[in-house]
Amino acid sequence: MISKEYGNYTFICDICGAGSDEEFETFQDAVDAKGDIGWKSKRMSGEWADVCPECIELEGREES
Ligand SMILES: [Zn+2]
């Protein structure tokens, strides 16, 4: 999910709960930068979740 803290937007991983190191001034900036910082949207239980690079990597390992 995208979370607003201290006036800036950050990503919170919907799998492990880790926060992104990066902060963004606007919601749109965060959405635009998501791929650049290695985060992905993933459909989980019918809802879109934001997933951190570590969890993406773990899932990739399980699949291969
Ligand atoms: Zn994660």
C-alpha cells in the first residue's frame, strides 16, 4: 500500500510490512516511481497489493 507519513508518501509492503527507503511528495510521484525502485503491484485475494523488492525476489525463487 502507499502510506502517507510525516507529509510524504512511502510504500508499505503488503506481504512483509517493510517500508520503502524512498519518500515522495505526492501520491502520483510514488506511483510513477514504483517500478524504478523495484516495487510491484500484485493481485492478492482480489485486491491490489504493493510488494517490496525482497518479497518479489523470494516469490521468484519459489517459482523457479
Ligand atoms: Zn515485503
